Amino acid sequence: MAQSWRQLGFLHWEVDPDGLRSLLPPALTLDTYEGRAFVGLVPFTMHGVRPLRGPAWPFVSAFHEVNVRTYVHFEGRDPGVHFFSLDAASRLAVVGARALWKLPYHFARMSLEAQPDGRIAYASERRVPGPVPAGCRLVYGPRADSPPQAAPTGSLEHFLAERYVLYAAAGGRLLKGRVHHRPYPLQGGECAKLEECLLAAAGVPRGEGPPLVHYAEGVDVEVFALEAASRNSRTS
């Protein structure tokens, strides 16, 4: 599939690695940066959802999404993302993603408003399925002193943002899907307002203090079909 991800906020908290490991499928290994583990809250909006060589799909081609995630790898390779939850503003997209991508999607009432100062006012309130309450209200955006650029390889910014594999569990098997896009035009970010209970709803610990914030205006993305992480991989 082809998609365009726009107005992305990356909010990350450093958390205790041991507590986070216990929440992962046993087949996955927590990925850390210099021994530090992170959980992320990533709000964005999506446009142009369509087959790679086809037109956009009516009613599911554009919607907002926010996910709660951490970083993992499988058998020492394929560093990627493990999602604890994904909330989206399209019922059809939620049903389709749960069926086709085996990911924990939820339908939510959501809004995004670009403010005159360039910040994004973002809100999400989960409807179904639970657990509820689960939502967020954010005002985030780029820092004026941080021009957009690709994150340097080996940097913390690269570790947090440049992920091209997602993992999902289904029927006792571990699956992976690959995504492709140019490097994010990443900027240092700021968050002027932060109210969220999505991490708590997913049972994920949130670090103390304010998050580390980055912003990206957007990228065009290709998403490929799920495949087995390996022939013998099991989630338990």
C-alpha cells in the first residue's frame, strides 16, 4: 500500500528496560540505545491511503492516528517497532488493520488543527474497543531553531525515528511487515500541552518528567504485506 504520513509528533520517555521487557512477546528482544529503553507516543495524520498502483480508497484514504510503541529486534536483526496500541479516526481502517495487519487498532474520535504559529493542536478520545478511558490532548510542533534534516546514523534521533519494520502477533506466530520511505525531515520539537492516558490504558510505564520531542512535516510511505518473522518463530 501507499500512504502519506504528515505532521508527525514524536514524544518519547526513557523507562526502565526490565519493566518494558515483561510487556513484549517472548520472541522479541527489547532494543535499547546505549542501554536506555524508550516508549513513544506518536500522533500524526494520514493521506492518500491506497494500493501501490491504484486509486485512493473512499472513506479510508485520509484519517488521523496516534500510536503507543517501543523498539525491538528479532534474533539480533531487523530492528523495528512493537505497538502497544494504535488509535485511528476511521472505523473501516480499524477493522481492516485488525484483520489484515493483526495490530491492536482502536476507533477514536480525533481532531487535528494547524495553528497560526505552526503548532499542531491534536486530540483523541477512544471509543471502541476498550480499555477506556484512553486518549490525549496535545499541542506540539517544530522548534524554530531546528531546521529539518535527516537524523545522523547512530544518533538517538535516528534510533527513535528511522524504523522500517513492524511486528505483529497472530495465531501464535510472529509476523513482520516492512515499510519504506525516505529519511524523515526531522526537527527538534516542543510540546506546549500534554494530557494523555493512552500509555496507562496500554499498561505501559511512562517516564518521569517531560518527553523528548521531535517533529517531522511528513514522508510518503510504501507498506508491504506481512510475512513470518521466521519459519519457526512463535509468540509464546
